[in-house]
Amino acid sequence: MKILLANPRGFCAGVNMAIESLDRALELFGTPIYAYHEIVHNRPVVERFRARGVVFVDDIAEVPEGGTVLYSAHGVSPVIREQSVRRRLRAIDATCPLVTKVHLEAVRFAAEGYRIILIGHEGHEEIVGTMGEAPDSITLVESVEDVARLPYAPDAKLAWLTQTTLSVDEANIIVTALKKRYPQIVGPHKDDICYATQNRQEAIRELVPEADLVIVLGSQNSSNSQRMAEVARAHGKPAYLIDGVAELNDDWFEGVESVLVTAGASAPEDVVRDCVNYLQERYNATFAERTVREEHVHFPLPRELRVIAR
């Protein structure tokens, strides 16, 4: 068996920043520290922080008055920020700057009188936060069928935005449908789908022709990881999304000569290495890392932590 290890893979700059922020907050403030939603969508990462005393909550009211709360990389709505102020919370904003970009675009388009079509997955924390910026101006669409059901007049003043972790191909299909139905629709100055999501999908597209099977390290609730598995399947190859080596199934590898291994933007590198090591030992596999694109993006810690650090 031959293992192809895709690069780029794993943690993106936004995930690195969020995890470093929670590490730093633990050092500065001790426990308990509360995180509003999972810091990132990855079960091993969340479990490691939970073991260190981080309490993950889905309701800001669960944070005791005057406590410390860290907002996850997926962002929050203005309502959550207001509730934090009322509860006198020390709030640390670890929202990915690329998500913040979408929030600001939503605010700008709404202020300019646009009706906003937001492309994304209903219920995802990022979508909830973005829609909260202009709830009366945003309509969510998840498919081309949703575009066909939009109630707006042919000449309506419309703008589109996207969730940052979508499949590039699927998002383009929906944007094309929007432009066909509403030629006057405008979009963001720069694509909303984040660089890491695009790069990880691009690496799969380039390398998947050489593989019989694709393993994506990542959690089931990770949108970008799900999209990576879908890209592989769209190219006719079986793909499995797993949290770690314990979920590997030997039946998958019968007759398989080449395996592409990669990881979603919230998956830690140690689970990737554990998977590669298992395949090398179990199948006497050879190993080659293949770099499709270099990444050199870094985001600073949130202002709240930088001020304290000085």
C-alpha cells in the first residue's frame, strides 16, 4: 500500500488562533473558563480542553455573572455580545477574522438597503452568528432549489454572501443560479470561502486521481471536513470522515493500493500521524507527503488577550 499525505491539511490560521486563545486564557485566568459553543468543531480538541476544566455552553445564561467566556472561532451574533455585557462577563472574542469579514459585509449590505441571500447550512454556528447581524435583511439558501423559491421581484436590490466553510464547487453552483435569476445581484469584493477550505479541497482534487481511497481526519460536525469528503466522493472515490485511528475499518482497505490521507481545518496533526503510523504498521505501507500549496497565514490573539499580555 502507498500512503499519500496531502498538504495543506489540518489546522488553519483561525483554528490555531482560537486554540492558542483558549490556552492563553487558561494560563491567565485559570478555571473555570467557559466557551460559548465548541471552540472548534473537533471532538478530540474539545475533549482535551474539557479535561483541562473548560466548560462548553450553548446558552450564555449558563455562564455565571462576572465569569470569563470565550467566543468560538465560528463567531456570535450581536445579541450574545449584549447578553455578555449585561451579565458583566469577561468576554474574549476568538472569532476567526474571515468570519468577522462576512459579518461586516452583512452589516454593510443591510445598511445600504440590500436584501442579503446567505448561502450556507441552517443551524451552523457561523450562520446563526452572521444572520444575527441583520436578521430582518438576510434569507438563508442551502440549494439551487431554495434559489428557485426566493420571493423577491426580478429587479430587487440583492446581495449574496456565503458561509466560509462551504464546498467551493457547490457554492459556485448556487451563486450561478442566483446570478441567472437575479442578474443585478452583487457579492462580496473577495470570496467569502476561506483560503484554508479552498486549499484543502484543491489538494484533494489534485491528488485524488492517484488514490483508491480517501481518509479525512475530522469530526462529523465539521462543515469543512464534510465538504472535503464530498469532494473526494464527487471524483468517484470512497471517502471516510473519522476522528481518529480507532475508527479505521480494515474492510475499507481490501484491494486498496493507494490511500490519500488529509485532515479538515480543525483536526490536530497528532491524529493524522496516528492514522499514518497505523497504516504503515498494519499494511507495511510506503509514505509520501505531497504539497499542493504553501500556507503562511497567521492571525494574532484577540485584543483582550494582547492587552493583558503587555
